[in-house]
Amino acid sequence: MTLAVALASAAALLALAVFAVAIGRSAAATPIIYGASVFVTAISLVAAAAQLLGAAEPLGVTLPLGVPWIGAHFRLDALSAFFLVVVDFGALGASLFALGYGAHETAPQRVLPFYAAFLAGMTLVVLADDAFTFLLSWEFMSLTSWALVMSHHRVPENVRAGYVYLIMASFGTLALLLGFGLLAGPDGSYTFAAMRAAHPSATIGAFALILALIGAGSKAGVVPLHAWLPLAHPAAPSHVSALMSGVMTKIAVYAFVRIAFELAGAPSWWWSIVVLAVGGITAVMGVLYALMQHDLKRLLAYHTVENIGIIFIGLGLALAFQTYGMPFAAALSLTAALFHVFNHSLFKSLLFFGAGAVLTATGERDMEHLGGLIHRMPQTAFAFLIGCAAISALPPLNGFASEWLTFQAILLSPDLPSWGLKILVPAVGALLALSAALAAACFVKAYGVTFLGRPRSPAAAAATETDGFSLAAMLLLAAACLVAGVLPGLFIDALAPVDTALLGAHMPPQLGVPWLAIIPITASRSSYDGLLVFLFMLMSGGLAAFAIHRLASNRLRRAPAWDCGYPDASPATQYTAMSFAQPIRRVFGTMVFRAGETAEMPPPGDTRPARLAVEMHDLIWETLYAPLANVIGVAADRLNRLQFLTIRQFLSLVFSALVILLLVLAVWS
Amino acid sequence: MIRDLTVQGAQMLLVLLVAPLFTGFVRKLKARLLRRQGPPLIQPYLDLIRLTRKEVVLAEQASWLFRVVPYLVFAATWVAASLIPTFRADLLFSWSADLIAIIALLGSARFYLALAGLDVGTSFGGIGSSREVMIASLAEPAMIMMVFTVALIAGSTQLSTVASFMASPAVGLRVSLGLALIALIMVAIAENGRIPIDNPATHLELTMVHEAMVLEYSGRHLALIELAGSLKLVLYVSLVACLFAPWGIEAAGTAPPTLALGAVAYLGKLAVGGFLLALFETSIAKMRVFRVPEFLGVALMLGLLATLLRFVSGSF
């Protein structure tokens, strides 16, 4: 039943995409398409949640679609149900937001069809139960999102983003294709059921894991395969950016979990080391990149990279514990990672919606031209603040709950027998703590420069509050952030079937714990109660406010800012995004980005302005991508001559290729 | 139940009431060490009362956030401070947040205060905020590493459990604990803006951090922030005492004599802590702001080393 509903909603979304092509240019198209998307995703969300919360048996179905005689296999088990919840909740929020935001779209016919198709593609990826269907849906999802990135194709920046995205997406799919090919084996058993039953050898499993890490990792934005992400995510319309950052990266996590925990067989000792190292580096590099940005949407996109790192740290720990037969610790780590998947989809969507609202109100993405929006967009500012606090892992919001679980998982790891892990896990813990602290710095900057202070441009000074639908979507997600932070036990319990299916164990049930606290292992070891912390903060803040207003002076006078007696009327004297990050750039950036500053001071009497130039290098781009692109370019130039051969030369080329292949075959056997 | 609740309430009130006194005590000691007379011990209370009686002068471009932040900062710091065992472990609500959550609560207080520094849009607020987050970005990981060490040794992040374990003979002398103690003290100095990181006594110096951030605050808002600052100092001293000198708080039962003993022991620990802090602050010069990362980098490395030692062998 639930599987049928999920498939029906995917079909409905596809039909909606076709319909959108027909009516795309009319004014009524935007509310119709987004309204219908809200409706369809809400139904699918209910079905997926029912499947997950009911801990129902997996459902499977084979449809006579796709490759003849094989058909398309679909399956809804606990893992897909969980990710379907993530997809549908994100899509519901995005569609609701777009009911308001989409009205500002200049070319809706370029967005609407692909939007509905993109949602259908993501739904189908998590439902797919054979390699063909999976890869087909995966590629469909990539291409529709590429089309959305290119929806404003006259902006040169977007064209470049689309180009890089297309290359990286095909590269990632290629890796997945090879991985599935290896797992399917020579018999070509492409269904996941056959792969699960096959128990591949250690070598095959190892190759499959590496290929999954590359294929899914490039879509998720794992360093160093993240290069496309900060280009492509911000280029799309904001509700699509929210979906790409908040949800599509999670589909990649799903692909990795599916392959690493289920299809690739028993983990070898080094799997977790690779995944943990990748996760730790991704987390810190992502947030450092984010700190250096002054484009609000690009900052958010880079920050997605950090959160993907945190998720992969959790997955790496789960693999480590599973390798050494500690299923309960593995369940704790996997729960932490998946809970963070859900949480990140909430607050990252919320933040991208906020950035979209700012974009429609001011036409600006560059934080250096914003400021003071809290006065003119108070409700957006409030919702965005909740998102910033949640993503910075501040209690009592949801980001903290999942990071707390990850820390608890790290504290279980001294029991691991492997020496490599004994050395690596504390280092990864330090990287995780560092990235959490830097994330708070990053969002003080993002919020402070965008919403606080004084407006830095006339557009920012003239901004107005965004529309009701957009606000409703943002407040819905902000409320969800608070609920998930205050009642984490509900979500941990909902994840229990996923843990059981993948690891054979799950965390102790949390709902029976008094005061709705969460206790991952035992009460004397660690416990956290988001609800009580929230109530305590409310009470002590309220008590302070009450005492002050009853006993102390209530007088208040508005006056010019003090600023040590030298207030300057010009908003240019405020701290900017660049200057705010300067101390951190000096501490970390000199090493990571080879950042340098050159100050040019004209001599006295010279009326030129003084200039400060900051130089930074994206070392990953410069040392990995640029040389690779160079090599490909040179090789393509050389091979270009092959296009202009005579017919005889072509024929001899074909003939010699045939002879060489036959020789290879002869020698091989 | 009622009795447990009373003890919990007493703990919350105790830290709140003793915090300004402790600040005054350190100031007095520092003055005496410099052969000055110094302000009376109760001066911080008088300052707070004076501030609450004054009107608030609010900058014209200040937003609602600027007026809410003092309450948020105070609430987060007070909750964090009341969750640390002072005179008695195993309080009624001590399980509601472990050490990691307490650090995160302090982190949220700092987050909101740094936002308030940017709210008015002055260059002083910006300089304070940006330096504060830079310092925090190193201090917080160092603190988490310290927590890892302690948690791995005691097998818990729950402060009451850790305190009972640390008071038991099972703990012994450990290299990793020594390193963690040094890391914690270095972080505590940085987080509270004491010399050599920041100078709590200056207002106009370009190296200032905390004072620049709260420059635009006045009246009752400033009083709350000052009180939160005092609370934070007491919190860190209590934390050092709870983790590394937990004598007198592990006694079972809530009989008045044991509680009184615990309270006396706690006040004694505060006095020793205050004396050491004053001695340290008068014997060292403030460092340039870009030396701070080196200072905190050392703390982070010590914490990491301690954790690594503990991971490598249970006996370190």
C-alpha cells in the first residue's frame, strides 16, 4: 500500500512535469504546479512516515517497465522509507516556499517542468531495487537538476556552473555504474536482492566501496570531489538550491549507505579508516571554505560540504564498529549520522529559503551589499536566526542533538582493537569539534553581516518583508528544527528499524525514558534532555526578565550609537564579511588557502585611497582540477586531427583496432 | 523529592549569588598583590545595582535582537553554571545535560553575544565579535578534547559520575589527566577573557575583545551581561574543582551537615582558585591578539595528546 502510494506520487509528479511543459508560459502555471507538488509530496510523506513508524515489513514490486524481460524493481524498506521522508519533507517545504517565491521567477517555463521531474527522480532513486532502475533514476535526477541550474542560462557564471556540474555528475554516475557492474558479477544479476544474497568477495567489495565513495561522494560533495557543488547549488532558483543542498546530497548519502552497509558485503578493516578520514577532512575544509565566502548562497552551499563531512564521520564510525562486531555502538553511530541527515535537510532548506527571501527583497546575494535586514524583514530574520542556531549545533535545537550523538559514538571507540582507528578517531574527533566551532563563527558572520548592522546598499535599505507562503515554509521548518531538537528521542526511535535492517541491532528505545531525555547507552554514562534544557533556559530567562522589570529601572532612551565617542555615519565603517573573517583567515587560511594580504598605503600628500588586497588560492582546484582539465584539453587537441582523416586512413584505423582486439582476446584466453 | 528540589534550587541560587563576590575577590586580590588598596569586596554587587537603576541608552539602529540577547546570554550561562556540581553531586536535574551540552550552552551564549556585537553596526562591535569567534574556534575544540580525555577515563560525560569517579582511589595519577588539566586552565583563561588573552579591566585598547563586543550595552542589559560574565568565571573554577578536586561533593545523602561541609569545601576551593588566578594574572603580561592562536593551539594539542594517550593505553 505505502509503496503503491509512493510510486503513484512519483508518477503524478512526472505527469505534472509533462503538464507543466504544456501550461508553463501561463500565469496560473506557478500556483498550479507548486500547489499540486505540495499536495502530492504531503501524501507521499504520510505514506513514507507510516511505513517507517509502523516498522512495517519491506514491500517490493516489479513493474514491466525499463529493460525488457527484467522490468523495474521497486522496494520500500526502512532505509528507503526514512530517506523518502527526508525527500518528501524537503520537497513539501520547497513547494510551499515556491508558491510565494516562484511568482518572482522570470522564466517559469524553464523551472516548473524540471522541478516536478526532479522531485520524481529523487523519489524513484530511493525506491529503486535494481541497478538499472537506480542508475536511470539517478541520472534522471542529475539531468533535471542540471536543467534547473541552467534555468537562468544567460548568466555566464551559471553556464560554467552547469558545465562543471554536468562533467562531475557523469563522472559520478560512471563510478556507480562500474560499482554496480562489479557487484552484479558475470551473471548480470542486477537486482539488489541478488546482490544482497551474493556476498561478494573482499576484492570486489573493496572496489565497490571505493567506487561508491567516489560516485555517491561526488554527488554529496565530499572533498576533493566537491568542486561543482558550490558553483551549481547557488546558481539554481533558491527553492531548488534548498532541494539540491538539503535533499539531493542526502540521496547520495542514501546510495552510499545502501552500497556500503548492504550490498558490498562484510566490511574490511580499512573501509572505516578511509571513510572517517574523508569525513573529517570534508567537515573542516567545507567550513573553512564557507567562512571565506561573501556570497550568501555560496556560503550555504560550502557549508553543506561540512555537514556531509559530519554525516560521513558518523557512517565511518558505524562501519568501524560493525567491522569489529560491536553492533550497538554501530547502531548509535548510524543513528547519529542519519539523524544528522534529517536535521541538515531541515535547517539547510530553511537557510536557503531565507537566502531566497533576501534575494527577492533586495536582488542581492552578496553579503557586502546587505545589512540591517532584521528591521525590514523581521519574520524572515527570526526564522533565519533559528536556522543559524540549529546549524551551529546550539542547544536546544536539532543540530546539537545529532552532533551530541556523534560525540557519544566517538567516546565508545577506544574499545576498537584496530591501531589505525585508535590513532585516527581522536584526530577525527578534534576535526569534528573544530568544524563545529568554526560553523558557529561562520553563521555569526552570515547572520550578522546580512541581517544585523546598517544597510550597506540602497537595495538593502529598501527591502520589504517577503510573502506569506515563503514565511509559512520557513516558520514550518524552524518549528521542525525546534521539535527535533527538543524531542530527539522520537526520531531516534523512528530510526530503530533502519538500524535493525542494516546492522542487526538498534539503540535502546528512548520513549520510555523519564522527562523525554535521550540515553544512548546507560544513564550513568551520558544523557541529554533537550526539553528540560529548553525549559530551563525559558525559565531562567523569564525569571531574569521578570525580576529586572519588577525591581529595576524600565526606562529606555534611544540615542546615537556610542562607539567609544567616534560614531561614523557611514555604513562603510562597519565590519564586512571579509573583515569579519580576517582573524580566522589569518589563523587557518595562511596554510589552507595560502592567503595573503597586501596593503598599499599612498605616501602623505598623495590623495589616492589606500588599498588592501587579499589573495587566496583554492588549492584543490589548482592542483587537482586545473591540471586535469589541462591534460584533457591537450589530449583533445591532439586527437582532434583524427576527425580529418581520409576514408582509407579511417578504414585502416578500424581494421587495426579489430586486429588488436582479436589479438588481445587470443592472448587472454 | 521536595528536598532534592530545594537542594537543586539552592545550587542555582548559590552560583548566582557567589558569582559577583568571586569577581570582587579576584579584583581585590589583584589590587593587593600590586600594593593597591582595591575596591571593596562587594563592589560588583554595588555595580550591578547601580546599573539596574540606570536607564538604558539604546543605539538608534539597535534591533529587537540586541534587547533579547542579554536575557539569552544570562539564561544560557546560568543554566550551564547550575548544572555543574558545586557542593553536591547527583542533583535532581544533573542528568539533563552532560559536559558536552554544558560546553554547547556556553557556546550558544557566545554565539548570541557575538551577534549582538554586530547588531548596531559599529566598527568596535565588529572587531570584538570577529576576534571572539576566532578565539572560540580554537578554545572550543581544545575544551572538547579535554572532555574526551576525562570522559574516557571516567567512562562517562555525566559530571556527577565523573566527579564520583575522580574522588575514588581508582583514578590514580595519570599523564593524560595532567595534560587535560593544563588544557582546561588555558581554555578557561581564554574563555573568560583574562590576562594574557584579554584584559577585563580595560575599555579602550585595540586588543580588546569582550569589552568591544558589549560596548553599546548600558543599564540593566549591561548588568545582565556582567553578571553572566561573573557566572562564567565561577563556572570554570567550579568545573576545574569538580573534575580535578572533587573532595566534599561526593558524600551521599542530603543531610544538612554533609551539605554544609560540601558548601564550605566549595567556598574554600573557590578561594584557592581565585588566589591562583590573581597570582597568575599579576605575574604575566597581556599578549598580542595574534599570539592568542598559538596559546590556544598549545591547549588544543595538549588536549589531543591527552586523548591520544588514553586511546593508546588505558593506563596513561
